[in-house]
Amino acid sequence: MEADYFIGVAQQSLWVLALAAAPILIPVLVVGVLLGMVQAATSINEQTLSFVPKLIITAVCLAIFGSSILVLLTDFTRDLFAQIPNLVR
């Protein structure tokens, strides 16, 4: 029974990790692909041209989604800590 619980916790933690990372990674990935296409079309190989916009998008996404990501992580941690007395017998 406890092995099933820990497998469930592992699955839930991976799902929470995906939900926490997606609002930041997806926009940065889209911007990176678009900038890569522009750089390939114009033959501009400047590293800062791709780094600075991705950094700005990351900061904007953290400002927009940071509080909801924090709530998601704290709820998961609170639920995990609440289950500790049920495991200790």
C-alpha cells in the first residue's frame, strides 16, 4: 500500500512540475524559435539578440504567472505534509 502511495506522489509531483514550468517554458520556446528563424533568414548570429528577448519574456511570465505557480507549489507541499501522519504508524 505504501509503495502505491509513493508512486502516486511521484506522479503527482511530476504533474505539478509540468504545470509550474509550462507557463514559463512555452512562451520562451516560442520566442526562441521565432528569433531563431529570423536569425537564420537574416544571417545575424549575434547571441545577445536571442538572449535578451528570452530573458524579458521569462521576467514577464514570472511576473504574470509567478503567484499562481507559488500557490500550486505551496498547495502541493501542504498536501504532502498533511499526509505524513497517515504514513507513520
